[in-house]
Amino acid sequence: MIRARDLSKRFGGKRVLERVELDVARGDFVLVTGPNGSGKTTLLRLCAGLAAPTRGTLEVEVGRARVGFLGHEPLVYRELTALENLELYGRLYRIEERRERIGMLLERFGLWEARRERAGSFSRGMLQRLALCRTLLHEPELLLLDEPFNALDAEGAALLDRELHELRGGATLLVATHDPERLVPLASGRLAFA
């Protein structure tokens, strides 16, 4: 599903990725680990089509509409309610029966009671839950998750653990994390940056 050869990325004079080789098969669950500034986020952004490589080749065998990307920012409109945000994304992705899917995700991530509240009033953890709902809404084939446990409390982390267990094998996942031990039991591979 993802094939990278000699993949490199620079920002001006700063080298972020250098000659990365990567093969991710359909259904794989690959952990991306390394210290801050090692290129984890850049790799996910490249795979999502949000940045272009400086050198090398990158093939992603799924259309952008089938990619779910969770970055450091939740990418939700803070002046809209949780329900309005997901309705907007559901329309953009042309999801049939989106109301049922939205309701199910809000319930699963513990946001049903807050569905009519503006996202701008949410705590950082609630925003992360809403961002996860947004990411999963269109049932993507490829999930690119950058520190998905960030800002989640124990309950939110448990909800995400359950979701990742269910997604394993059905979707392809590339997950950047500082806490790889939590996900090692799910992983089929690992890419470690120095």
C-alpha cells in the first residue's frame, strides 16, 4: 500500500528525512518511533499527500479520499458544534447514512452528551476525541495517526485502544508514537528514526 525508496525531505537547509526505505502492505500496522524532530510527522504528512518529497519516490496505493489523517492539530472548526463538524466532514466525503455513522462515533468516543456544544469549549482531550471521530468518519483504508493518544485521559486512551484493536487487519495503519510499548502487541512492523 505504501512504498518509499530513497525518500528524503528538506526544509530549506534543514534535512528532516534522509533516504528512507519503507514497505507497508495492505492491512499492516506499522509503528513509527523516534525522538522529537526525527521526521515522524514529516513522513506521515508525505504519505497523506500534504507535503512533497525533496528526493526519492513515494507510492501510496490509495486515493486521498480513502486516507484518514490525524495530526497535531484537531482540524475541526471551533465555532461549530461537534455534530456540525462531523456533519460538514460527512458531506465533504459524501458519506451515505452519515447521521448514523456520526452518532455511532460520538457515542463510541464518549462525546454524545456534548454533541451540541461548540468545539471551542472543549478541553484538549475532548478535541482529540472529536479529531479521532473526524479521522474515522469515512472509514478510511489507510490511517495515518500522529501521536493519537496525545491529551487523552485514561478513559479516552482505553476507547482508542479498543478502536485500534478493531481496526487492525481491516485498515492499514501507520502510527507515530512516543509510547510504542502500548501498541507493540498490535504492530506488524516498526520504523525507528534516530
